[in-house]
Amino acid sequence: MLAALLIALLTPQARADQQRDAALGPVVQRAISQAQCFADRYDAAVWYTLMAPRLKRFVPDPAGRMAILQQVYCETHRPGEAKLPPGLVMAVMQVESGFNRWAVSSAGAVGLMQVMPYWPMKLGMKGWELVHVAPNIRMGCAILRFYLQYTHNDVRLALEKYNGSVGHPEYPDRVLTDWARWSGADDLGFASAKAR
């Protein structure tokens, strides 16, 4: 499994024109119609159209891509919560797991956002849910949001706390570099925080 993931990550892949990907059209339509967290269908269409081709390199399955994208958007725009930049969440997942929901770190962190096993209990969930897209992203976003609030939106320090690597700039540097690749209009409010 690890060898296949490494090969997939290191093998250059041609970027397919998402409008010509026959399998993607119905999946996008279904995701848009089911995405109740979007203010309107235009926001949903823009989000999926911009992000799905970028994510295809990591997640070849169209339904898997749409599940991740829908959950990231919903969790980063959760009503009553501080907004998270969706591009930052995508960058965290890229660095933490390479978008592998089955990933387990040497420290025991699990899933897309590499959530530690003690978090599900604290958030009223079950440990086995860590490998599922929605609960993992929900927990990871809750944790990241907490650290951003705790550090007064000092993104670098929040990332160090999220990863457990305070004082080591390598992790936040990698996430911030990848954030630039995933950024969209929703990330503009945090642009100044990136430079900290």
C-alpha cells in the first residue's frame, strides 16, 4: 500500500481537462445538489470546478474526490464557527496524509488530516470513524480551528501545534507552500496571516 502511494505521488501524471472527464460530470452534479452548506449553486460549481482537477492527481476516484471537496467546503464554512481557509485545509491533508484516508503515522495519527486517536472521544465520536472522510475532516477542522483561535490566527504557530512540532519550521513551511497551490478566493482573508 505504501509503495503504491509513493509511486502514485512521484509519478508525473497528465492533467486531464476536467470538462472532458465523462465520469466527473454526474458526480459534480450530484455533489452540487447535495451540498447544502453552499450559499448557492454557483459557489458549489466554482469550488468543484477549481479543486477537482487539482485533487485528481492524489484521488483518482471521482466520488472520492467529491466526498473530500464537499466535506472540506462544508467544514470550513460551518455556520456559527470561525471560518477556515479551505485551501489551508487541503494543504494540511496533502502534507499530513497525501490524501490517503487509510494513512497512519508513527505517532498513531489516522486518516486524511492525521487526527490523533484520543480526539474522537473528546468530540463525541468513535475511534474507528477516523478513516472515514467526513468525521476525519470534521475533527481535523475542529482541531485546526481551535489552534488558529488559540494563536490569534498565527497560522504558522497553529500549524506547529496541530502537528505537534512547535519550534520546528519544516512542517509549517511545507503546508504554507502547498497552501499557495490550493488557495482560492475563500482564502484571501488569511493572506496576511501566511506571511507571519
